[in-house]
Amino acid sequence: MDTLLYLLFALAYLGLFIFMLLTIRRSGIAVLSNVLILVITPLIYDNTILGIGKWIGEGALLENLNAARFWLHAIFTPLLIIFSLDVLRRARVNWANTSAALWITVIYTLIAFAVELVTVVLDLSLKAETKYGILSYSATNSPSGPPIMILMVTLALLVASIFLWKRTGWFWMFIGVALMLVGSMIDIPIESGAITNAFELILLTSLVLTKNHQDKNE
């Protein structure tokens, strides 16, 4: 079941990737929120590797492919913080257009990246595991509790979504972030390890729709 789900998620992200390319053609490459495509691309890879892991089989190849998942996650996920700032700028939130806001956002993004780098990636230790039919390599050195980097990114997205809703009436970004938060906090009684990825897909879809909405209104 999970094998099919991960491969379907990969196809869904591929669809978002293609849709993003079309929006870039319309809005231009210079729009800062185009960083979203850099976040979506590794998610295609991530879900694909999870989906086909059992066919690759346990060994060095699959371990290295999974190690790349952690590196891509650490490098590109913090870019959602920059996306959050651009959402506010395009919504004409005055303070978001200041140089101070830009510098704070850049520093906050670098801190989020550094935290993930230090706590997980630099000392990455992997072990093979099979869960719900999915063969993958998980990190044995991940800190207990919610990942700090993800909390930092989620906070930026949540704040941006609230300001966007209040400023323009567009609430779909907030819905996506809220569902992601609920999905990560509640233990859903479903025999699947792919449920978190489903909420991630909902979140990224809401972000792509938000960018498209702002493109149309400019």
C-alpha cells in the first residue's frame, strides 16, 4: 500500500513541478517565490526513493540514495522561509518590504539550515529498516522531539499565511499549514508510514496555489 502511495506522491509532486514551470513562464523567473520549485524537486526524489527502495534492495546503493534525501531536505526545505517573505511582499505588507525584513529572513533561513546540518546531516548515521513494506534507511542520530528546522520553517509559513489571510482574504495557505500541523501532532490510527507525506503534499499544493493566486493578481 505505502509503495503505491509514495509513487503517487512522487507523480503528484511532478505535476506541481510542471505547473510551477508554467507559472514561471507567465510571471517571470525573477519572482522570489519561485524558490518553491527548488523545494518541490527534492520531494519528487524523496518519494520516489521511498517507493522503489524494496526493489533496489538493502546495500550501499540504497543507503547512499537515502543519505541524499537527508542532504536535499536540509539544503532546500529552509527556502520555504524565503517563500514566506515573498508572499508577504506580494501581499503588500509594508514591513515585509524593508531591508531589515530581508536580512532577518536570510539570517533565519541560514540558522534553520545550520541547525539541520549540525543536528542531523554532518554526523549522519543510517540504518536499514522495513516498515509497512517500505525498505529505507533512517537516521539513527536524529534528535528526539520535533525537528527544530521544521518548526522554524512552519512558524514562518504560519505567520505569513495569517498575514496573507488578513490582508487579502486568501486563506488556503493557512489551511495547508494548519492541516500540516494537525497531521504532525495527532497520532492518526492508520497502518501507514506515508500519512505524514500526504500532509506535506497538501501543504505544498496550498503553497503552489498561493503563488499562482498572487501571480494572477499582479
